[in-house]
Amino acid sequence: MATIRQVTITPVAFRDPALLNRVGVHEPFALRSVIEVDCGDGVIGLGESYGDDAFLGLLRAVAPTLVGLDVFDLEIVARRVTAAVGPGTVTDNHGLTGTSSAAKTLRSVFSAFEVACLDAVGQLTGRPVVDLLGGRVREHVPFSAYLFYKWAGHPAAAPDEWGAALDADAIVRQAHRMISRYGFGSIKLKGGVLPPDEEFEAIQALAGAFPHHPLRWDPNAAWTVPTAIRIADKAAGILEYLEDPTAGIAGMAQVAREAPMPLATNMCVVGFEDIPEAVDARAIGVLLSDHHFWGGLRQTQYVAAVADTFDIGLSMHSNSHLGISLAAMVHVAASTPRLTYACDTHWPWKTEDVVAEPLEIVGGAVAVPRTPGLGVRLDRDALARLHQQYLTCGVRRRDDTGYMRRIRPDYRPGSW
């Protein structure tokens, strides 16, 4: 038995560029929580999750109830999460991640602790987390370049190193820079910012500049069904998949019947309860998993089994994250045969971290660690610095629309 002696939750804030999306723009700081599960003798398992006030409240309610448990006993951990969170709590609005529910909230809270426990178990057994998940099916996990329309910098702040990207030429320049730095072999454009025909110009330009790179386009359900069908037809032969062109399973199913490429989602299918309807309607061809809101690393493998059963492709969604989440993503992707599409990641946009010597993206992929646990360790000075930044930054929940309206009071989220 390896007893959990203490659980610590530390909120942090890290600098985020002015990245545009369907509902507004990223604020100057992104929030995350760092979870530490201390089992004594220097064994401290790490987890990372959302950092808004409501979610932190749930993490803090759970943390003391885990003290005294065996860190190997994840089913008991899950029961403690359910008991502490309660059956009707809904606090899982953490960006563009689709519908909200009490079940999704429970899965999100459990995931934060499950990853930390698995990290501790890996350290105790001397095995990397990928081995605890069944072993590696790949030595390197590929990621996709994640492009954004963006401002040069936040209002009243100096431009960031990436500069502005508000048209097709600038998006192509952004892609060249990102691919030359990280070697990505596929490309995703975050859309829903400009009228779809203008964004299609960027897709065409990317296809011309990178003819051997699979392309994805994600307007975050900004389009009506007729618009989505029209744009999908224009993009025939160009896109690897079109992600969430319209809202809801019923709308996606209508588009899927006409679209010449697979439709992907991380918005209309966000839990196991959504799968039967989506399968019956043949609404999606690719599912973007995310261990943060699907219920952890083991649940992500269950998602893969369902996807395999119904011949649905599998990729991985990303929100703004730090190095603990990147490591967790790599371990579960390395152990999941069905996950054959390159994963999303916001990693290139990050300039600060809480881990010492984070995993690196080289040649568009991350090598799967062979060291025990997740293979990353905290930089205590960096953790303290980003916690202090959290205390002083004034941001307590993600609100892309609210921030945009402070700059443009008449702003309305894009819809075409």
C-alpha cells in the first residue's frame, strides 16, 4: 500500500497571446491548476487541469478526502470525487469544449487526480505511465501545427514574437515559422473568426504552400448547415477533416451527408452519453478526445475502443496547457492504437511553464518518455512565480467574449 499523505492544489497563470476564435480573443493570461499527490519518500505525482475559480473550488473540496487512500486504488478515488463534487454540479465551461453537464464535470475533476495518481504509481513501480496503460504502440507521438488568426499583441502591450495574422498571407507566414521551428507534419487552422470565404482563402494558401501537409479547419460551430455544406464542397480534396463546422449532432449529421471529407468534433460529442446519437446519425468521422474532460487517461482508452467499434477516427483536442498536460497527452496517445491522427496542441504559443526540462516537439512529434511516471518534474521556482502571477493578474475564469467586449463593446461572436 502507498498511502496518499497530502494533496496540494496550486492555481497558476501563464502569459497567453491574443489568439482569436469564434467567441472572442484569449486574455493576456491563461489559468491552470497544478495538482500534487504526495505519497512520501519523495514520491509526488503531478496532474494539471483547468484553473478557473469554480473548478478550483471542486478540486479543493476533493483534495482532503483523498488523504489516507492507497494511490493505486483509483476506483476509490473516483468514488471520493463523486461524493465531494455532488451529483448535480456543472462547472465545466472551460473554453470551446461543447456542451456542459454534471457528468462531464465529474469526469473533469477525476481526471486531474487520476493523472497525478498514475504519475505517483509510475514512480513507485519504476515504470513510465505508458506502461501502466498497456505499453507503447508508438515511440513518438505526432502533433499538428495549430494556427490562429491573431493580433500583434494585447491592447496597450508590446507585440509578441509571432506578430499579427489577419489574412491568408500572414497565416502562411505563421505556418512557415511554426513548421520550421517544430517540424510539424500537419496543420490546423482555428476558424470562425472571419467570414468563411475569407478563411477559405487561407486554407487554399496553406494547401499551396504545404502540399504534403494534411490540413484541418475548425470554425467552432460558427456556420449554419447550408453554409457548412457549401464551404465543405469548396474544400473538397483539400482538407483531412473539417472540425465542428456547425452546432449539434443533428446539424453535423446533415452536413456529414453532403460533405466530401470527414467531420470531426470536440463539441457535439464530449461524453459517452453523446455517442449513441452521434453514431446513429452518422454525424462524425473523427472524434477528438481530451483526457481533461473525458475522465482521464484510462477513459480515453475506452473512448478509443468505442471509436474502433464504430470505425470512427481518433485525434486529440487541446486547450491552453502546460508541460504536465503535454506529458499526459503523450503517454495516453502512445498507448492507444486507434489514435492515428496527429494531436492538437497549443504548445508553441506558450512562453512559460511549471516543469523543469519539459518534453520537446522535434520533427513534429514528442518522444515517449522512458523514465518513471510522466517523465516531468516541477520547477518549484517557476511554480511559485506563476502562482504569484495568478494572484496578481486579475483573471479568475476564461472569458474570451467578455475580454473582447472590453476592447470592442459591440462585439458579437461570429455566425454565418
